[in-house]
Amino acid sequence: MSSDCERFHRRDVLTLGTTAGLMGLSLPDILRSQARASRVPQERTARADSIIMLWLAGGPATIDMWDLKPDAPEEIRGEFKAAETSVPGIRLSEHLSKVGQTAKHLAVVRSMHHTVPAHGPATVFMTTGNKPTPAIEYPSLGSLTSKLLKVPEGVPPYVSFNDIRGQGGAAGYLGAGYNPFIVEGAGGGKNAPATLRVRGIQLPGGFSLGQLNKRDALLRDFDDTFRKVDEKAELVSGYDAFHQKALDILRSDRTKKAFDLAAESQATRERYGTDSFGTGALAARRLVEAGVRCVTLSLGGWDTHRGNFDSLKTRLLPTLDRVLSALVGDLAERGMLDRTIVYCAGEFGRTPKINKTVGRDHWARSMSVVVAGGGFKRGIAFGSTDPQGMAPASNPVTPDDLASTVFHNLGIDPKMELQSGTGRPMTLFREGSVIEKLLA
């Protein structure tokens, strides 16, 4: 297992397991904690229903991917050539040729920047839309969608395929009830699609729904006893409704069918690839079809202090090229891209100047991200950096700006106030403004 320069281990494969964990009280506990905060109704017309985030853990060298500088000095421009795409005037890395063919669907934001060059805090900033502070743990974008967007009965609202550093994917002040449901399983072979499942909402082998119902009756008996002891106990308050919701997820076929990748054609599975990242992206599309509001999947290894160009060329960019192009293209062909936001980003970029070990170091002052669908303009490169890629030159964008724009497209006011567990009013995104020029 590899780790980045701050010794954080990157899991580039899905968590392996032959059986899901026994439900026990874990899922009801998670669901029950949602009772502490009521859902806030949407006040705006939504342009999108769901988000799929492709997280490039470690900080990708976006100067070698989305914003090449072919006219810069050799120690900056690097080894890769800028190649034409399906959109005249937009040029991407020669090693992203498949993504280049989907450029008509993309908005390449080249002027993203912030001031946090450390992996952990930068991850929190990019995945929550709030600059980290010791005083409060902010919820991830997925956790916010879990709280604010309705889902069909029997469907988990927020699913994550890989861990994101620290609290980057977690619920923060919203409470554990809005954490992601974690996927277990492994990628399949060419003729053996992966078997995927969400931890805690599928029964282990040999455990029937009949046995589950008996267990549920026993738990209800315990609940009745607890109520007689203390009618006001928080442990008991609201338990029945959310325990029932847990059971509804277990009994529903929606999630089970979403993870049945055998239902997809061989051509579709090969288009995405049968590695964990490709399998996760295909499952993400199926989950969104089932009504899940946010899916995140992570590809690690982008902390390229050494051998940047070799790592990108031989390992990282071919995988990203295949999976991102397959996901965007598949969503577009199915008519789903209009209502689904695809967001591809890492915690920061990397230094324009190449170091002595043919790598690039941390650089938060300029970077690029890619968004597609769900109310964003398509076929554009938004913003620019200076000739050497050191800093934004036009239309600067911060993580809270883009988060605000994503939630605007989801029909949620970025300045909406929620309450922390202690009753403190919390604005969704403290700073940042909707980027009107990015809206379709």
C-alpha cells in the first residue's frame, strides 16, 4: 500500500470482503441521528439531482493535464505535448486523448486556487467548500446532499467507494447520520463482473429476512422496556422510524440491483475497465440511476514529488482518461448528464517548476478542476493562468466558489443556514459566490 509525502496511506482498490457486516444497531444508529435535524426544503429550481466526484488523491499535476504551457521554459513546460480536442481551441495533455473527445461536455476550470498546500487541510477545503478551522468540522458536499436532498425509499443517499483523507468525506457538524455508506467488494475480471455491496445494508450469507424480522421484533421489545424506564431518553427517541428505514433499505431491491454489474453489457464494462476505479465509476452511474444523490470514488498516487512524468504517462493518466471519458460519455448517451454533475479534482496542483528528481511539489496557488453536466456550461475552458502557470490571470475561482455553484445547480441556496449539534447556526459555505459565467 502506497502513502503520500505526509504518510497517509492511499487505498487504490476497493475494500475487500466476502460478506457484508451484520447490520446490528449500526445502520439504525446512523439513521436515527438524522432525527436531530429536520430537512430544509429546497427554495430554488434545481438544474441537477446528483453529484459524482472523482477524487484524485495526492494533488494532481494539472499543469501536465488540463493547463499545459508549451511556450514556457523547459523547466516548466515538461515532457508532454498539448493535443487538440473535440472543441476547437481547447487543448489537453496528449495522454488524455479519450477525455479530449468528450471535451464538448466539459468545463475545464483553469483558474482554481487557494492557500493551503498541505494534503489534509486542502482536502477538507476542496471537499467541503469551507476553509478548515480548528473550531468546527465542516460536512462534506456529499453529507450536505444527504441532509438536503430527498432519495427514493430503500436507497442510501451518499455512497463512497474509497476513503478520503481525514474528515474530507465525512459529515462534520451534521453528525454521523450523514456520513457516507461505504462500499465493499472488488473489481471483476473480463467475464466476471464485480460483486459490490454497501456495508451494513445487506445481509451476510445464511441470514434470511425472516431471521431479520425476528431480530427486529426482539429489538422492539427492548425499546418498549427502555421507554418505560425513560420516555425522554435520546437513545430511544425517534428510534422506531429510523430503524424501520434501515429495514426498508435491507428489504429493497433498488440498491441490490444498482450493484449488479452483470446487468451491464460486456462492451460497457470494458469501456469503463474492470479495475477498481472503472468498476466504481460504472457502479456510480447505476447508483445515480437508482436515486443516490452523491457518489465519491478516489484514485490515489498523485503526490508525484519524484518521477512525475513517468507516473502520469504509464499509470495515472491512462486510468483517468479511460474512466472519466467513459463516465461522461455514458451519462451523456443515456440522457443523464443534464441532471448529474461530474466533478473531477484533487486537493491542490503542483509546482510549475520541475524539481531535481523530475517531480513537481505542492502548489495550491494555481490548479485546474473539471466539471460536467448538471447546469454547467459545456465545451469551455474557464479562466486562465499566467504564462508560467504560477497564478490565475483571469476569472479566479476558489473551492468555496465552485461548491456554491454546485449547490446552486442542485437548487440549494449556498447561504442557507443549518444548525450544528450544539444549536449553532452554520452557513453552508461561509465564503464564495456562485460563478454565473459557468452556468449554462
